[in-house]
Amino acid sequence: MRAIWKGAVSFGLVSVPVKLYAATESHDVSFRQVHAKDGGRIKYQRVCSLDGEEVAYADIAKGYETEDGEMVILTDDDMAALPSTSSREIAVEKFVPREQIDPLLFEKSYYLEPEGQGAKPYALLRQALKDADRMAVVTVALRQRTTIAVLRVRETEAGEVIVLQTMMWPDEVRVPDFKVEVDDAKPQEVKMAHMLVETLAGDFDATEFEDDYAEAVEALVKSKIEGGEVKRTETSTKTSGEVVDLLAALQKSVAAAKSARGEEDSSDNSDTDADADSDSGAKPARKSAAKKSAAKKAPAKKTAAKKSAAKKSTAKKAPARKTAAKKAS
């Protein structure tokens, strides 16, 4: 890895010289727009929307559009006058409990490596963060702009390292413009939901999940290069229509999850089945029917997680595959 920034972490009177490395990299599949006839890349010209003429790059300026559609041109001198900083300091403002920071605020992640004589104070800060079980809220200047971030300790194959994660400003987090209003869940439904959570409980291991879309694209491209036929994969997500209410779905999910783990369903569902029957008018859900619903298995292995995605299921779907990380500004 190549360091993208050098500076120092300062907390109190302690200064830790560090190097900053990007902790993540995107593996998103990207395509180019080409001419279908000959594969030539499509080029785009910079054309003025008013006179229709092509504009040279040297003649392009920054413009800020107001709410009423007015365009304000900003010159290089205007931009130079804006607040900016070239400080090389990561200043610790306070140490806060982990649970007080919403993960929604996190943006870009970086590894911090001690530099020069910074190994000892680095280890001191790392130990202090671990023992206090807190994150350090810091301010740092990256790309001439000051931003807020946090420092936390992460376990890696190379050992424990301090991670800096930049954060979005509070006004950048959108507030949903909708409300979810539903009837209160029935006690039986809540009970089965808790049972389902306990049945599928486990530790998170990111290696259990994989980007099957990227792999499929690579296989497709390889087959075309080799002149072979393109193989299609089944993507059906239809349900069998067996489950008629929430309680029945939860019961079948629990039974199927236990069956997948080779456990016997020893829970007494007779009461909940009877209640569900009286409430919905449906026949009580039987254990054999629950097994036939083929609920999606917990991702114990990569292969099992991938194969189960093609099965038809009436139960709760397995954890979603990883989504594209938001690009850092």
C-alpha cells in the first residue's frame, strides 16, 4: 500500500506521527459505453447548452446554481479565498461511547501506521481506546477541507491497528419523509420472531459472503473470449404462496432453520398454531410442511449460501449481499 497522507495524532500533550492508508478498495464491476457495431469507445464533448459550441477545458469555470436557477460564476481567486487548511494534525476532541455514533455517519476508512518514533505513543493510544471501549472523535484536514472523523481499534491479520473513519456532517443525513404505521404484533408473532432470531443467531464472518454478480460477469466475459456459450443462472425469487399469515411464516422459518442445522423442533407450537388458526382461518402449519418450504439456510459456508439463493422460499430471506460502498468525497 502507498501512504496518501502524513501527519500526527494529537491527544493532550501526546503527539503520534502517523501515515494514512486507504483501508478499502472498490471491486464494483464497471462497463464502458461502446459502439455496438465495432466496439469503439463513446466519446463525450464539452458543449455549451446556450450556444451549442464545444468548450475548451481551459475555458471551463466553476458555477454554483441557486435555488431559483441563477448561475453564479466562481473564479480561481474566489475559490482561493474560501476557508481551507493544510494542517497535518489529527486532533482528538473527545472520547465517546461507541453506541453514541450512528454507523450511518461513517464514510471512508483509513489505516493509521506509526512513523518514526511514534510506535510507543501509538500503542498507548491503541490500548487506551481498547480499555475504555470508546471511539476518539477527531478533526482532520484531508484534501484542504476539515472534516470530522473517529479513531477506533480494529483486529486484522497483521495485528491490531488504529482505523480512522471520516464522517458525514449531520445535515448530510436525510430524514425519511414517510412513517411506518402497522398494527401491533400479536404475542404469538413476537414469540416466534424471537425464536427465529435465536435460531439464526451467530457470529459475523465477512468471508461467508461473496460478490456473485462480479464472478458471474467475469465468467461471462471469459466464455465470450473463449467463444463459448453464455450460461444463464436461475434468478427466480417467487414464493410458493403456502404461507398465509405472519405467524405461520415465522413458525416455518424457525422449523426450517432448525432442520437445516440438524436439530429437532422441540418447541411446542400447538398453542401458537391454534391461535394462528383461529385468527387467520388457515389450517395449522405442520412440521412436514415447514420442511418442504425450503427456507433459506444460514450462510455457514460460501457454497451453501450461494446455492440456497436459487431455492424458492416462503421464509425470511438470508442476509443481503454486500452493497457498493459509498464513494469518498
